[in-house]
Amino acid sequence: MARPLEYNATLVERVDLTDALSIFLILPDRLPARPWFAAGQYCVLGLNNMDDTALGSVRRSMSIASPPEDDGPIEFYIRRVARPESKNPLTHLLWSLRPGDRIYLRTVAAGVFARL
Ligand SMILES: Cc1cc2nc3c(=O)[nH]c(=O)nc-3n(C[C@H](O)[C@H](O)[C@H](O)COP(=O)(O)OP(=O)(O)OC[C@H]3O[C@@H](n4cnc5c(N)ncnc54)[C@H](O)[C@@H]3O)c2cc1C
């Protein structure tokens, strides 16, 4: 079982575009000095499963949708996976969050956006 994550960010707002696609605006407690990511990069979001603690925590990569020069919350467009592969899908936990709830956000970006 994955060990519990220490939360370091807050869900500021969730905008539901459809039943299965939402924008999550997440503000880390401490923002790294800008620019800490480049357009097209992703970072990691995570949650502890509090309904079934035996399942522990889950972390998944998510692409950053807000511009690197923005100072405010970081924006993610997230699709809820209806038929997950794991027993502890992050998207199902995300959909139970309300503004003000806490979350884990690894503010280390990775990935290179390939321009074809
Ligand atoms: C670079 C990158 C960027 C992404 N950006 C976005 C985004 O912007 N928006 C978005 O909606 N989704 C994004 N995804 C997909 C996202 O990371 C999740 O796969 C998706 O949200 C579903 O996760 P889930 O836990 O709900 O579903 P699940 O079906 O439970 O898991 C999804 C995937 O996670 C992997 N996985 C399953 N179990 C484990 C495990 N124990 N350990 C590690 N991996 C496991 C498998 O590959 C599985 O297909 C991105 C993925 C990658 C790789």
C-alpha cells in the first residue's frame, strides 16, 4: 500500500464543463520561483483514499493547462475515467473534492512538448 501523501496544495475551484470533464484550479502552499514549468509540461497530483484507507494513496501525471507566467492557481483539464484500470482511481477521488479541500501537488514539472 502506498504511504499517505502529505497535502501541500488547495483546490480553489472546480469548473465542470461536462459530467466527465472539469477544470481543477489548484494553489500550492508555496509556489516555486517562476518560471517553474514550460508550456506543455506536466506534474503530479495525488490524494489519499479516505473512504477506503486500505487502498492508500494514488498519484497521477496531469498536464498543466495554465500559462507559465501566471501567478495564481495552476489549471488542469481532467477527464473522469468511467472504467478505471486500478482499484484506486485518482479521477474518482478528484470528483469528490470541493473547493477548499486539500491535495498533493508535486511542483516539479516534467516532459517536453514535441512540436511536429
Ligand atoms: C504525461 C501525462 C499527462 C497527463 N495529463 C492528463 C491531463 O491533463 N488530464 C487528464 O484527464 N489525464 C491526464 N493524464 C492521464 C492521468 O495521468 C490518469 O491516467 C487518468 O487521470 C486516469 O487516472 P485514474 O487513476 O483515474 O484511472 P486508472 O485507470 O486507475 O489509472 C490510469 C492509468 O494509471 C496507470 N496506473 C494504474 N495503476 C497504477 C499504479 N499502481 N501505479 C502507477 N500507475 C498506475 C495505468 O497506466 C492506468 O492506465 C496524463 C497522463 C500522462 C502520462
